[in-house]
Amino acid sequence: MRVRKYKVTARPQTVRRRTARIRMAAVAAVAAVFCFFAARKAADAAGRAVNSVEWAKWRLAAVDAGGVPEDSRQAVLKLAALPQGSEVTSSDARGLEGKIASVFPELRGVSVRRGWASRTLSVSAGRRQPCARVLLGASTAYMDERGEIYGAEPSPPPELLAVALPAGSRARVFRPETAAMLKSISAFESELPAKPVLVAADRGETSFRLRLADGAVVEWGGSAHTAEKIARLAQVYGKARERFAGPYKINMKYFEDGRILLSR
């Protein structure tokens, strides 16, 4: 069977339309590239112009530390004081944040913001609540309510518990549950049979040891059920005193199983 071959030829008007479309696409591509570079050059020129005019610079009119706790406000204002009319950049503001946080470790979340309308430098921060003293060799740090360790406390409450870290440990962040336990023990100190003087923590914060002023040692167990443990410890102490003199060794690691072990 013989196969016929056919030759397909485009009409002249079709060829012209295709050629016109290709030319238009090429012109559009060239125009887009030109517009891109022209816009970039114009933006750079505008940026230089804005930076060169006086009104675009942030100049200080006042410093406000109303967002800082009252007991630290005046000292923060003194540290943040700058001559009126000083130019303050965003980098300057961040640097001031770090400086305030370093000088006042008892403050948390230090923020320094520039008000463009008022030209006021606003400083704000929260106040850490100390829950315990952390013994670090010859020095002392503090633990706040979130379990974070900070270096200094200007007015520590006298009833703060002392926490001893395991040998070789460095200052670190404790769990919030640990901070809550220590805060509760300090709050219910009057209900304990003797004044708590030291809490020793293991590396995983899974078990704690409480030393009392009368020489008793309490294997406290975990950080849960603090109020119940305090109440039960007072009862156990009362019964122990009826039987023999102290100091006592009390094991509350099995508290959740309903067992408390007592010995001398």
C-alpha cells in the first residue's frame, strides 16, 4: 500500500501573528529588566536622601522607666540617662537593653523601645521573685519563680532556703516545679517541726534532701505533694518524739505509696 506524504504550510497571516508575539515577549522581557534595575537605583537614592535629612534621625527628647518595678526605677533611669537631643539607633537601644540586664540581674525581659512620635525612650522590665539561694562554691546566686538562676538579689527575703547543687554542677535553669516546691516549703516553714536550712538536689531534680535546724535529715523525694508532705511530716515528728530523741532520719521517697520510714 502506498502512503501519501502531505506538506503543511502555515498561512502568511499566521506566521505574521507568531512573529509579532515573539517580538512583543522579547520587548516585555527587556522592559522588565530595565524597570527592575531602575527601581533599585531609585530606591537606593531615596534611602540616601532620607538618611541625609535631619528629621529622619531619631533624636531623644526624654527617657521613661515607668514600665520598670518601682524599687529599681530610679537606678535604671540613671543608667539610661542620655543628653537630650542625642541620636539613638535601634542598635543603641538593643545595647542599652543588654547593659540594664547585666547591671540589674533581678529584672527579667528588659525592653527598650523608641517612640517615634514622642521621641521618648521607654524602658520596661519585670521583677524576678526569689525562691531560694543557690550555693555555688564560695558564691551565692538566686533562683526565681521560673527556676532561672540569676547572679544577685538586692533585697533577698531572710526566709529563703539554701539549695546545694551536686558536686561539679554549674548554675543552670531548674524546673518550675522545683521552684514551686522551694517556695511552698519557705511559705509553710512555721508548720515544719524545725526550721529548714538546706535542700540538696540531685542532677535530674527527681529527688531532694531536706536538712532541718535540729539536725534531722529528710529524704524528701520528688517535688510533688509539697503541702501534704509538710502536714504528714509534722505528724510523724510528733509520734517520733514520743518514742525516742532525735535527730531523726526520715525517708519520704515512698510517700505516694503511703509509707514513711523513720530512724535515728
